[in-house]
Amino acid sequence: MIKRLIIHHSSDPSSYAQLERIDTYHQSLGFPKSSIGYWVGYTYFLEANGQVIQTRRDDEVQAHTKGWNDGSIGICLAGDFNISTPTFEQYNSLRALLNELCKKYNILPINVSGHKNFRLTSCPGKLLPDSAIRGLIIMPNISQLQLMLDMLKAQVRLLLLKRSLGAAVDNEDLV
């Protein structure tokens, strides 16, 4: 189950297409080949021109953040964001991708962050902080949040009722 999105940068400031070079490099590191045909460890790669390339299925083995690959999707942007900011096109593509994935997997902005929160690294760079990344995500409106809260309260009431009647509560009830 996908629970978080982890953002990376390629650390390469060049403006040319980078995916092919990264694919070759990740192959040399022994990363598993994806069902889509890439060695790239990230699930999505955003070129400087904003092009989004999916390199792994969301649900297959990732290779982007050691110890955190299970239950996460890795998104890498071409560029070195210690020396420059993402391009306008990358920001637009990242915004669309983050919102699509957050909606699809019910991920809250707090679970979207840079690689540096999981490893000793500056990735995705000091010029792409978590606040900028999370600022791209459109939060659900209050009525959606209220509906989710009401559903959770109903589930808790049902569990308490089952418990008071002596009925077994199993993992299916906790989903």
C-alpha cells in the first residue's frame, strides 16, 4: 500500500535529457529492472522540460530510498536544486503528479517530503524544500474531511458495539 511520496533531484545541473544516463547508471548499481523496462529506481522522472516519464509501476519494487522503498513512490526531477530551482515546467508537472497520486492513494501532504528526511543527503536540494513541495498539493475541502471524520467515527462506534456484545473484532474491522 502506497503511504508516502519521496522527492529527489538528479544532482545534475545540465539542461539536456537525463533519463537515459540515469537508467544506465542505476543498471550498473544492480537495481532491479522494472516491468516497464527501466533500471531507474524512481517511479517517476521529470525532465527539465516538464516531461513526466513513469519508469516503474506504482506497486512494484522501488529502489530510490534505502529502507523506505516499500510503501513509497520515488519522484526524481532532473537538475541540481542546491544551485538552481526547478523549471516552471517541472513545477507544473510535479504539481499535477503530486495531486494525482495524493488523491489516488489518500496521501496527506505531511507524507510527501524530500529524500533528505530519510537519509543523510541534501536531496532534493536546499532550493526545493518540503514547504515548496507540499505547497503544490491541493488539500481536500472541508466537506471531504468532515465526511472522512464521520466515516471514522461510525467505524469506531461499530467496533465498540461489537466489543460490548462480546463479538470478535478482527483485522477486517480495522480497515
